[in-house]
Amino acid sequence: MRLLAVAVAGRGLVDPAEPVFSATDDALLRGRAVFESARVYGGRPFRLGDHVTRLAASAASLELPPPDRDECVALAASVIDAADESELGLRLYWTGTTLVATAAAIPPGLEALRRRGIRLVSLPLGAELSRPGWLFAGVKSTSYAVNMAAEAEAKRRGADDAVFLASGEVVLEAPISNLWWRRGERLFTPALELGVLAGVTRATVLELAPPRFEVVEGIFRIDELRAAEEAFTSSSIRELLPVVELDGRPVGAGAPGEAARSLQSALRARATSGG
């Protein structure tokens, strides 16, 4: 994303080209930091309070001190004002010593991708369903090397994105998105108990889906996703993206489905109304 504004706690707005993290910060040395991404609609960040709450929860999981909630909100407001655009991608970073907010332009091409739909490939993680307690499940940390490698591998295979599988066949999530699919009037999504991220947009879809769709959270095999009538991903910046292909085979009719369209419309309506 094209960076438009940066603010640092204790320093205020800084030049986007100026370094803001110390070379001795564990965020750079070991990826020991947390972050949040939120979308800004009409100059207002959607569900910013939920994002700040999740930032604090991620920090606690990494045994970082909690970020200052009021400072998070103030820094977010300052970069949104400085960016001088109504539609933005907002990010908050917390290293335990440095709190940073950035505002960037929404990536170009998202709407074209939404109309076309995305292609996924499945990538087994080899992880067991029962994870040791010391593994950080559902934490939004800056240690995203595996996620970025998965996206790169998907593109090498001619796809747009990937879906992670546990134990070789249990559906988890995409590298930066939650995953959904529909059969009839039922929507399916992997349960948080599997360690998938508790996405803020995921929570919004859970609120918007009823009464038209019954939502089922659970443990599902990849064959269940392959048999779906339609599928889509959810994330804060990208919103809902229809999935039209999985491992080279069409999902459903191989075209964006009605559930993705209607829920995307409902999501955008709630976000732009300030709800």
C-alpha cells in the first residue's frame, strides 16, 4: 500500500520516509511485536475499538506491556487527518517500547478482483490440531514470514492466495484472511479453537449473516470446502473476496456467489454508516 502518513507516540507526525524503530528493537531483531490493520471509510476507522482491544490481547500473548489505548486512538486520528483521503488502510504497530500508526492508500485493483474472484491453493502446515500451550494461536504478530512465503508460493502456482491446512487436510485460514463457504443456506467457517485469527471482519460477518444464513463454526476437512457452492475470504482491508477456484478446480459454479455479494454489500453499508 502507498504510505501517506506516519505518527509515533511521543513524537507526533513524522516524515513517512523517516525511520521510526530502533535497530535494537526486538520487533526488528526477532519479530517480537504486534500490529492491527483497519479500514477507514469516509474518514472513520471501522471498529477501531475492537482492533485496539485485539492489539492489547496480542501484546499480552507475547508478554509485551499493554499499549496505551488512548494513544492508539489519538495516533490513528492524526494519520487519518494528515493523509487527507477518506478511504484508507490504517495500521497500528506496538513493539513494547514504540507505538506507531500509519495511513496508506487502499491497494488498487481490489474491486476488479472482487468482481473476478480469487484462486486459492491449499498448503499443508503439518501442524497437529492439538497445539502446545506455548504456541501463539490467533496472535497478530509481525512475524509474518510464513504468511508471506505462502502468498508467494500461491502466486508461483498461478493462484492469488493460499489456504492453510492442519494435519494435512483440516481447513484453517488464508495468510491474512479468514475463510468461509456456503452450502444451501448454511455458512461454514473454521472455529477459533483451531487457532485461527479472531478477525474483526469475521466477527462482523457473524453478525450480518443471520437470519438469511445459519453460521456453523467447527473443524472441517478440505473436501468439505471443495464441495462448497461458493466460498469467500474476509479481512479488514480487502473486505470480502469471492473464491472461484481451489487447487485448479472451480468452487461451485466457478464464479462469485450471491452470499459473498450480499454480505459484502451489507458490510460496506454498516461500515460507511458508522455502525
